[in-house]
Amino acid sequence: MDLSSLEIFRAVAHEASVTRAAQQLQRAQSNVTTRIRQLEEDLGVELFLRDGKRMSLTERGSCLLYTSPSPRDRQKSRMPSSA
């Protein structure tokens, strides 16, 4: 799992759609689908319930969404702290 995969996961979770997430991220839809499937395989869990083109988070997907660092959190961690 890498930060790029988490970014893709978060976009799909927020958009509830691979198509809209791909547009937002400026990636090919097939790339987003592949990265989500790889992330699910790496973690050994299903992160989304698929209903046609709509995607909703499973319980484990919700856990990952709310415990993974957001891009804003990563930016804060890169900023030097003032002493």
C-alpha cells in the first residue's frame, strides 16, 4: 500500500464512483479500478460494495477511510515545526 493508492481510495470513497474519482484525479478509469482492486488484495479485505456504477464503503472500508492520513495531514507533517 502506498500513498497514491490511499489517495485513489479516498477519492472513490468520497465520490462513490470510480468514474468521477478518475475525472477528479485526472487518471484513466481503468487505472483507478485496478488500483482499488490491488489495494483490496494487498489488505485482504473488500473495501467497497459494488452496485453497478455506484460504490459504497464496507465497514472495513469506512475504518480505512477514517484512519488513513488525508493529504492535508501529510502536508502538515512535512512542515517544519517552529521551536
